[in-house]
Amino acid sequence: MQGLMQDVPLSLPIIMDGIETRFAHKQVKTHSITGESTTITYGEVADRIRRLAGVLDTLEVPNQARVATFAWNTHRHLELYMAVPCSNRILHTVNHRLFAEDIEYIVGDAEDDTIFIDRSILGALLPILDKIPTVRHIVVMDDGVGPETPEGDDRFHDYETLLADASPVMDFDVPDERQASAMCYTSGTTGRPKGVLYDHRSMFLHAMAIQFADTLAISEADRVLGIVPMFHVNSWGVPYAAMMCGADLVLPGNAMTPDLLAKALVEDECSIGLAVPTLWRGIFPHVQGKSLPKLRRLVSGGAPIPVELSRDYQREIGVPLSNAWGMTETSPLVSTGHIPSDRQDASDDEKVEMLALAGITIPIVRVRIVDEFGEIVAQDGESTGELQCRGATIASGYYGVENSGSFTEDGWLKTGDVATIDSHGNITIVDRTKDLIKTGGEWISSAELENWIAAAPDVAEAAVIGRPDPKWDERPVGIVVPAEGHNPTPDTIREYLKDKVAKFWIPEDYVFVDELPKTATGKINKVTLRKAHVK
């Protein structure tokens, strides 16, 4: 016997109801590197979404065609977030910071039909114009800076001109919630980038889940600073969640320098901010001494939280960093740092440490830890293995790829992260499988060791890699960025570490560098470090 509930698909057009009615007065503010800003209401955004769908019809973009975006976090990108999937096309957000050959591959693999691009990003696309034959239209969104479009190329159009001439599409009908809505490509650090294809149901459920009280708790009362790029895993789903619940959005546009991001956080009186640790480290000096009375949560993801940096935020502005863990394949949020009810009386330092963990899962995702023999291990906070995930917001495969090896026979995603889960369900990420260091038969977590070295006096940032050793098989090497105006030495770092970690964890060798190489998504590029420092 089946239930008697209405068969209504969980699809993104449902969000339109809110932003056109009860949230129509709420605002989206977009900043610019020029110092200017644009503020429009959700009601105005909704009208532009419907007109943009009309533009796609005018350009004869086929049903289910991939529509690529090369864009910063702006209200125009927000309009594309809705107009493309709500009109039965597939939104393909492209990371313009990738190498040209990767961009060429991604656009070709997705067979993108139309590209929307900010003028300031045109330089990433112009070199490969002749290598992307599937692209019929390139729509330029003028954000005030950047090169001119090539003369005589009739593929190019102006966004605002098209929008002004378009007729709005008044009926968004997505009959199948399992219909593809968007796609993102993995960063490709271990091979070619792979496409993850989301559907309307997964994105709708994910947007709901990050509003839950024990997740990110985004609500109508919030003003959210969305620093996480909208080209990176749907900006962690935050734009959809904000529109769904009516939260105001503050979008940095192309003003992505730490000082300007800090200025937006303070002057726009944001209550929530979301970014990767690298940016939180850069923002910190610019919020010191500032008053942020409405700020209640700073979310950090994409890499482990430097606990000492989180403590700095706690001491300076009263709000520590809270972890959010996930992957492109998981929509992305799987878990968030959490302080359980029976630990509310913990000290500030203890709370900082709890919030730095990967934390508890969102309610619609299941996780397990599997050891090297394929056995599920106990959730005792000590037994380690690979973290695996399953749920309605978890990918079941990659676009156009068979037998990737990333999924188990019983349908779980292999994350490649080594983790533990305690009896309360708290996940602790120990390391990436490929980044663990085995020395003399014992394992070293490079992620944990990096956090301790980064917390040492006079150190700004640190990475740890394994180097072959004739006696121990492998030994850790510390790659260290000194704090500005300071000169840490191997001896001072070793002295700091001696009562923090096991003796065999402490590296003998250190390399001091001006900066650490980063991937296009802001993570430390271990591949580049190994090529440079492992012989």
C-alpha cells in the first residue's frame, strides 16, 4: 500500500514562489573590485530569472543542454543558478582558475552549448576559443574590467542587452525531480577532472539540509556573506538555501582580496560567512579590533581548520571557525562541526577543538568507516579506515565514466579520506589516504602534523609531505611559510613540537618557502610539493 500524499517533484522552481512573494523585499548585494556595489531585491532577481529563461529560448538552447558559467559570485550568477535548471537546461559552473588545458577538456567533455562569462574572466577563455567547437553562444556579463570581445565573432552577446529584449518565461515546469539540474567537475589532482551530475531532488534536499539547526542553521533572519566561489560545488549550496529561506545575500563579486572581504563582513553586518581556511587566514588581520555584533558563525571548509587560527578568531571577535566537510561528489556538505548538548559547559578552547572536527552528518546522509580488509569498523573514536558515504545527495557515478573505482559494490562512495567516528557520531578526518606517511611501520597524519607546525611561533602556514628514507621507509618533511617579519628555524619548530606529538612524528628536515602552491580551489597542492622536494 502506498501513501496518499501529492506527487509533487522536489525541484528548484519551488524556490521561485518564495523569492517572488514573501521574500520579494529581501536583498542581494554584489560588490566589485572597483569599490562600487549593486543591491537588488529577490523580487527583481526573480523577474530577471524569468527573462533569462527567455534569453535561453531566444538563443535556442536545447532542452538538457549544458550551459557553462565562468563567473564570480554576483546577482547575475545567481540568476543563472535558477534560470538554467528551472528551464530544463543543465547548469555547468566552471572553475576559471584551472589550467587552460583543463578548461578546454571540461568544456569539451560536458559538450557545453552556451557560455556565460564575466568580462573580467574573458582572459581565461579567449586562448581556447578555437578549441571548443560545441559552444554556439558566449554571453558576456560586463563587470567593469577585462578585455574586449573579438571583433567579427558572432557567437558573442551582451547579457544585459539580451535580458532587456527578452520575454519572461512565466511557467517553469520540471516534471521529474531526478532530471539533471547542474554539474561540477572535480579538481583533477589525481588525473583528468571528472563530472558530477546533480539532479533537482539532490539540490533541493541539500538546500533544505543546510538550513537545519544542527547544520548551518541558515534562516530568514540571516545576512550571508558567500565567499565560497559559485563555480565551486554550487557555492556549497548556500545560494539555494538562502533563496529558499529568504536570507539576505552579500556576494563579493570580483572583490576577492582579504581586505575587501573583511570590509564586506564588517560593514554589511553579516551574520554568517563561508570560506576556505586560506582566505580566513588572510581576512583575520583585517577584522582585528572590529565590532561584529551580528556575526554568529564563520564556516570553513575545503581543508582542515588550523585550530590556532580558530582560537585567534574566538579571542578577537568572539566567533571561532566551524568546520564543514564534503566533496564535489557529495553536493558537497556531509557533516559540520558541532557542540553537543552535554558539552555546552565546555571551555572556549574545548569548543574550538570540537568545531574544528568534521563533526556530525546531515540527517539525509549515512557514513561508515571501512578498513583495508573491507570490514566496517567500530564507531569508537579510535578505529580508523576509509570514510564512505551514501544518501540522496551523494553521487552514484561520474558523467561519461565507467568503472571509476570510486564506488563500492553495495553503492557507497569511497571518499579517499581516512577517518574515525566516535560513539556520538562525530567524524574526525585523519588524512587523505594518499597523504598518510608510514615511518617504521607507524602511521603519521600529515594533516594533524601540519596543524601543529602551523601553530608554532613565527609560522604562518605549513605543509607536510613524506620523503623516502633508507632506514624508516618514509620520513615527514615540513614545508614552512614564515610569518611576516619572522624567522623560524628547524630547532624552534622541533622544540615546539616535542610535547605536542609523538617523537617519531617530528620532522628532521624543513624547507622554508615564501608561499605554498595551491590548487584552483585553494587547497595545498601536495603533488607540486612532492615534485619539488622529493627526489
